[in-house]
Amino acid sequence: MSHIQLDDLRKRFGDVEAVRGIDLEIEKGEFLVLVGPSGCGKSTTLRMLAGLEDISEGELRIADERVNGVAPKNRNVAMVFQNYALYPHMTAAENMKFGMKSAGDYGDDEIERRLDRAADILDIPELMERKPGELSGGERQRVAIGRALVREPEVFLLDEPLSNLDAKLRVQMRAELLKLHQELQTTTVYVTHDQTEAMTLGDRVAVLDAGQLQQVAEPQELYDFPANRFVAEFIGNPAMNLVPVDVVEDGGEVRAEHEGFSVGLPDQAGLDDAVGQSAHFGIRPEDVSLAGNLPADAPTHEITVSVTEPLGESLLMHCDVGGDEIQVKAEPRAEIRPGDDIEVGFDEERLHLFDQSGDAVYHSTSATPKTSEAPLTE
Ligand SMILES: Nc1ncnc2c1ncn2[C@@H]1O[C@H](COP(=O)(O)OP(=O)(O)OP(=O)(O)O)[C@@H](O)[C@H]1O
Ligand SMILES: [Mg+2]
């Protein structure tokens, strides 16, 4: 039995349909990340789970109980907001206790016990008497999480809780959230627009665009088997290269033909359907190699480097191939300058094709997708 079940969940604000029919089952103890661009309906979905937003249509079940009209305080969920929403005139301890006190269901001893435990877990006992104005962003963030922890809820809902922190602290808090989840095993729904955060935190990741789920899968699965162009471009940084090609059969071999290259496609599911069609060919910047790193007989293609960006751990190159731009990741100290013509090869286990509607029709990898939401099982 899944812990949280969304069944064709919809939300309309007047004429705007912010959430357009989401079906999703979240397992008990799972860390599910809801990711997508700004305005795609992430917060609205989370707020419906919390009970802060009415559900326009569809059904929401938590622990097998329909909770559509149930008030937030009766759902046994705790939410952490992006802006922390701490009371400025209260100390950290008072902020964390406030919800328990106003609920009136807890004795003083119980409140103190929970407060001490949450402060210990988050390593903030020494901050308890300070007010939010006397705390750093990261410390405020912990207090906000602490306020959710003391409720000892069945479900944590977190809305971009790290987005106000600087890059270094974000990475640190990410690891702490993972540790916390390993310890408590509380079912968690975590909203972010940051694909790195999604990939690193999620047991599974649900990708949302324009109020609709695009794909739900484990992180590596999303990366290896994107269901459509949106997911292919959203997951992974820099984004997957996509260029228009014709898929043709040539002497028993199927090839993707482009102005600037022609690539043989290993036989895998979906390939037959692609033959004779125009499609978008996808390859990630890290799956393109300089010819020097490839076996002598590997097929290569000539591309022209237009811009180089040293990233420290790699050299990112923007290149022209037959009038289209692709990005290529090379080793950091490669002696390559803008204007150079270079030979590259594509990793033949990492090729993707997307049809005119944007759906994935082919992935060249010989591995098989694990989840039922993967594109090739339809
Ligand atoms: N109270 C409201 N009234 C009208 N429209 C709203 C309201 N709340 C949200 N919307 C609209 O619903 C859509 C989804 O908003 P939502 O806040 O869920 O997006 P989001 O994915 O959380 O974006 P972000 O990453 O920017 O936080 C947006 O188009 C937004 O303008
Ligand atoms: Mg939001």
C-alpha cells in the first residue's frame, strides 16, 4: 500500500489550470523529489498535500484515507517553507514549540522532550534562545526544519528549503537532509527547481512541466532513459544536445543522418519504428569524446569549436556541427582553442532519439529500463 496517493489531482485558479491531472503513488519512507521549472505547479501540488490549498478535482489519499477536505492540522503532515516563516519576536525554541503549544494536545514534558530531541538531531541546542534575527540563513533553516521535526509527523513536505542558502551551505545541508532521512525514514516530498538537488536527494524523482508529470523514476533512470525531450534537457547539466536528423536504413544498418555527421545506431527496442522518420538525435556533452581517447577504428566526426569554457574539472566546448550547436565536455587541460576543427566520437551506448512530438522512441544502451514509467514499454 502506498503512503500517499494522488489520483488525477487538479488545481484551478480561475482560468489558470496550475495542476493538470497528477497520478502519483509515494511509498512509506520514500524520499520523493518533485522537480520542474518555475511556475510548473510544484508548490501548488505540495500545498494540496499539506491541505493549504483546496483540491479542484481528483483524489488525495494519505495512509489510505481520503483527505481531500481534511484540515492541515488533522493530516499529520509538517511543511517546511522556502522563506522559513519563523516568528521574528520568538526565540528558536519558542518558534519550534509554537505549533505544539497551540495544538494543545501535548503536555509540557512531552513538548520539552521533543524540542530537545529535534535540537540534538539538528545540532542546534546552543541556538535555542536566539531570535531569528540573530541567526544565519543556514541556522534559520535548521530551526524551520526543527519546527517540522517536533511534530513527529508521518509526512514531511519541503518546499525549496535550501534555495536561500549559498552554494556551499546548500551542498552541506543537502547531505544533512539525507542523513536525517536515513535516520528517521519519514515519508518526504521535497520540491525544488534544481535538478542537481533532485538527483542527489531523491529515491525517486517526479519531473513536472506545465502542471503535468513528465516522468517518475529513480535518478539514474531519468538520466539514462528520459521519456521525452523535456526530461532529457531538464535532467543533466549541461543539458543533453539535441539536433534534428533523418533516421535511414542503409545496407542493413540504421543510421542517424545529419548535415554534419552520420551515426550508426545499435539495434535496440524502438529502432524499427524510427526508421524513415525525422527525429531529434540526443547525446550528452559528457558522452562525446575527443578522437585521441578512442580506439583507432572508432567512427569520428569533425566539429568546429566556437567557444571554450574551462570549468576546472573539465573543459566545456560549444561547437558547430553542420550548422547546429552541440556542447562537448573534454578533459580540463586539452589544448583546444576557439576556431579549431576537432575530431570527436559519440559513445554508441548513449544515443537517444525523440520523435516529432518530443517522445523518446529509442535509447541505444543495452541496459533495460527498470520502471514501468519508462518510455519504451508503452
Ligand atoms: N493563488 C494563486 N492564484 C492564481 N494563480 C496562482 C496562484 N498560486 C499559483 N498560481 C499559478 O499557478 C501556477 C503554478 O504555481 P506554483 O507556485 O505551483 O509554481 P512552482 O512550480 O512552485 O514555481 P516556483 O518554482 O516559481 O516556485 C503559476 O502559473 C502561478 O502563477
Ligand atoms: Mg514554488
